[in-house]
Amino acid sequence: MLVVLTTIGIVMANAMKRISDLATNTRDEVLPAVVERQRTAVNLERLGRFAETVYSSKNPRLRRQYKLAAHILSQDSVFEDDHNINRQVVDAFHDIEKIAQLRSKQDRDQTVADNILLSFAPGSDNAKGLLALKQGQRIGQMLTQADKTLSRSDLSDINSEFEKLVNGHSGASEQAVASIAKTRSFLAHRKAILETNSQCETLWNRVNISLEQMADNLSINAAAKADTRFTQIANEARHAIMTGLAAACALLLALAILLYFAHRDIVVPIIRCVQGLDKVARGDKELDLPKARLRELEDIGNAVTRSAVLMTQLADRTQEMQKANATLEAEIEVREMTQRELARSKEQAEAADRAKSDFLAGMSHEIRTPMNTILGMADLMLATELTPDQRQYIEVFQSSGEMLLGIINDVLDLSKIEAGEIGLETTVIDMEKFISRTHEIVAGRARQKGLEFIVDTDRNIPSHIMGDPVRLRQVLVNLIDNAVKFTEEGHVCLAIRRCKTQEGGCLTFTVMDTGIGIPAEAQKQIFQRFTQADTSTTRKYGGTGLGLAISRRLVELMGGSIHLESSPRQGSTFYFSINFAVAKAPQLQPQTPLKSLEELSNVLSKTSASVLIAEDSESNQALIELYFKNTACRLDFATDGLEAMEKFMAGDYDLVLMDIQMPVMDGYEATRKIREYENRQGGSSPTPIVAVTANAFKEDQERCLAAGCTDYLAKPVSKIKLLQCVARHVLPQTEGA
């Protein structure tokens, strides 16, 4: 019996669920689809009204506004779901756009025709020329008729009659001939006006019919779809209701059967027992209860007892469940609060990160711009005749400026590394040239302190590897600079060995010195940012403590790890291993490098290249002018991007040096405008545009190139770098860098 009741209950539950699902589907699927169809139809009607305004309006401004509105409406996302409708809407907008163009042409023709007609005013030369003809008055009447007629056939008749009238005036005066030509021009413009009007009418009828048919079809389809869906829902609901009624009837029948058996097997025996007990109570001894009935009474009592125990346990479990629910609700509330706090913390962290990036970018730009002038002027002053004291002073503030620039670069590098914005390039590294260039960079610093700089290279290292030469050299220069800084006497050694435990291009780089060494307790923190061995080190040797932190991060990015072995007053050894891929030697292209200022100045003194310089800083303008002093280049300055664009369009330049942050129009926009102008002109090759900017991030360089720049120079720019760049672009056959 319990199985039967359970089955009936499941059937009824499924029926009710089916009805609920049908209602939900009606709300979530059918109605939105109908509403979407109706919205599409409404948008089509609006598009038709816009088209009608473009077709019928005499106001050019109003036509432009409604054409723009039609363009925006044609791109509504509601049309994208149906490819056929989207295609027809796009075609309709193209017709609307064509109508607007034809109306604009019609306005121009009408203006010309009106001006011609006004030239025949009484007393004018054209009017006198007509009156000089035999049929002049008739031709004047024909002009009036042609201006008023809206029929192309009538205008054709007028034009034919006019040609017949003027055929016999071959010997007319010049004034009459001019009047005839004016009349012929007027009739031609009137013909063009009527033909344009006919084309507009044809296009309008096509747009109107197309949009009306689409709107009607959408409404009909929406109604049909809704009717079909609602009919299906009604049938399914009727089926579910009938199933539910059948299950309910079966349930009632089962209950009736259950009541019958309960009455027969439980109620009747209990009544008999009660009656028997009542007889015993009255003293009637003749009571005969079978043993089976007694057992039934005992079973009933036991069942009642078990029911009471179960009810007690159920109440206890209910209380436990209520407590558990309360605990879960409290925990959910705590978790939701924690999630909200985490979201707020994330937003604050992202805002702080953006603020830090904006601050660093602004700081870089604001410091690099004056540093460009300071270091540039220092270079120029060192090239002049100076007293020893003057040369010493200039070298001091030049080295201080370079130190400040190095700190800026370190801060920017560390910030970008921590933000995960630095990516490694992979290119072929010529190890011989790489080691030679690294030696050139650091050997001079070692010589200034009287130290011996040694490069010890394993003969078995690959001649060419794949890696990022800039970042690898940055790590080595940081480590060697630190070794030179903290070594007063002795030597600094760079050793490069092939790893014995691994095959391929695994190399170990070791930098050893005989300097002051690092205590064991300080070695644990030495690779942390802004950390040095102790405060006395900072006071004596200077520095920010960023070099080793940057080196560690870069080595980790390249797949290695950096280590330190050191003891106080016994020197330090930094070493790291990186597994590079071995590469083949690339085929070298013949080139003529220009390395010295003398070579560059000599070549550029014979080249009268025209250079446009967009720079808003007067001090930087003066510096660039001094850089080009010994060259034959012709310089032209612009103080903002708009002026640079105007000068470029008006002149002929071989090279453009474009600052990026300028008033009125920045360098990005000016470069794009120049490239658009060149594309319209259809020149053979674009003019080189070099971005010269204090924005030193890699993304800034990529943005400059994306805007159309040919090359990129980050401020501060030295004289030799600038002239190398100029030679590279104005002398294509010469390698300027």
C-alpha cells in the first residue's frame, strides 16, 4: 500500500511540475521572443520614418541628422539575431544613404539652376541676349515652364522645342550665343534635378516596401509563433491536469481501501476489546478473548509506544536541524561579508596599482624631459675647451644626472616586474660580441677605481644562443657595477662556464670581487628591494638597493636562480645558471657602421636633409639645434602637434622628430594625421617619423609604432644617438646605429 501511495504521489508531483515548467517556459522563452519580434518590427517602422524624412525633407541638416539616426538604428543588436533581416536592413540603409547623397546632389543642381535663372532677370545681359533673338520671348516663357514642370516628358518636349528655335541663329551676336548657352545649361540642370528626383522616388519605394514587408512578416510570424506555442502549452497543461486528476482519483481509491482494512483489522478489534473490558468491569465473568486478539492488543500497544519514541526522536532531530540551519546561515553571512571585503580590497589594490603606474609614468616623463637638456648640455660643454675645474664640475653633475636616470630606470623596471608587465624577447645572441660589448660598458668604471677587470670564458660555450640580450646584460652589468662599487683594490672577474650537469646551452655566469664582502646575517635580505648590507654602506657607497632585487627577478624570469657566497673582507661571489637554446650563427648583412661623432658629423655635413622637429620645450629645441650645429641639415621647429601637421602638409621634409606630449594636439594624433595625408597623396614611400619622448615604458614605444612612427628614441637622448638615428633614416645605405 505504501508503494502505491508513493507512486501516486510521484505522478501528481510530476504533473504539477510539468504545469509549472510550462508556465516558466512561457514566461522565459515565448514572451521574450514575441516581445523581441515586436521590438524588431517597431524598429523597422522607425527606420521607415527616418527614411521618409531623408526622402521628403528639403532641409539638408535635417536629412543628415535622420540619416545618422538611421545608421545608428540599422546597427541595433536586435537585428543581428536574424541574418536575413540584418542583410535587408543593411541594404535599406544603403538605399537611404544613396537617397541622402542624391538629395544633396539635387540641392547643388537646384542652386546652380536658380542662379542661372536669376541671371535672366529683366535688364540683365542674358535677358537682352534672348530678346535679341527672333524667338527670344518664347524662349523666356520656356525657361519659366521648365522651372515649374515636374514631368521629365514635359521637360524633354521643352528641350526639343528650344533646340529647334535656336538652330536657325548661327549668325547671332556673342551676347545672344551666351544667353543660348546659359539656357541650355539651365535645361540640363533641370533635367538632372528631375532624374535625381526619379531615382530618389525609386529608392524610397524600394525601402518603404522592403521595411513594411519585413515589419508585417515579423508581426505575423510573432503572432503565429505565439499562437502555436500557447496551443502547445494548453494541450500539455490539459494532459498534465488529466494525469493529475487520474492520480488524485487513484489516491482517493487507495485511501478508501486503506480505511477499509484499517477499520476491519484495527478499529473493530479495539472496539471489541473495549466492550469486553467493559463487561469485565460490570462483573460479567463470561468473557472469552482469543489468544490471537490478545496478541493483537499487545502489538497495538507496542506500536503506539514505538510511535511515541519516534515522535520524540523526530522532535530532537528537528531542533538539531534548526540549530544547524542557524549556524549555516551565520557562516554564509560571514562568508558573504568576507567576499564583499575581499572585493573592496581588490578594487582598492587595483586602484592603488593604477595610481602607482600613473605616478611612475608621470614621474618618468617629468624627470626625463629636463634631464634630456641637462645631460645633453653637459655632453656639449665637455666637447668645448674647459679649464680643469670646469671639466670636473661638469663631469660631476653629468655623473649625478646619469645616477638619477639609473635610479628612475631601476624603479620603473622593478615596478613593471612586480606587475608582471615585463616580457622577455628571444633573439640570437652572438656570445663573442655580447661579452665584448659588456666589457666595454663596465671596463671604464673599473679603470677609474684602479681595478683590474677580468673576463674568463670557457672555450666550450656555444658561439650563439637564443635569449634576451638586453635583460641578460642588465643583470651582468648590475652585478659587475656592484662588485666595482664595493671593491677598493684588487680585481673584479666575470667567469662564464658551460654547466657540467646539463647538456645543450646551459651556462653559469659568475661575478667575483675582492671587495668588502657581505656578513652572513645580511645575505638573507640582500636580494630584497631597497636593502643593503647596513646603513653605513648606503652612506659610504650610495645606491638604492634595487639592483640586486631587479637582477634576481630577471634571472627568475629567464628560468634560473641567483646565489651568493661571501664573507666580510674576503670578497663576494654572485652566480646564476640559465639553460639557453643553442642557435645557429645568422647570416650577416654587409653594413657600414657610423660609431663616432666625427664620422656622423662628417657624413651629415654633406647631406642637406630637411628635418621637421615637433618639440614644445624651448630648452630642448635649443639643445637639438646645437646637436645639429656641425651638420648641413635644415631644421624647422613646431611647438605643438597641430603646427607640425600643418607644416608637414605645406613643406617637403626628409625626416620628422616628433615629441609625444605636446599641447593642442599630441604626437600620436599628429602622426596619424600625417600618415592619413600621405595615403591621400599616394606618395611612393612614407616619410620617416621618429618619436622622441620621455615616456620610457615598452607599451609607450609600441603605442608610438602603432600610431605610425618609424622609430623611437627615449629621453634623455645623447647627441650621438640622435645623429645615428638621423643618419639611419636620411642615409638608407648607411647603418647609423
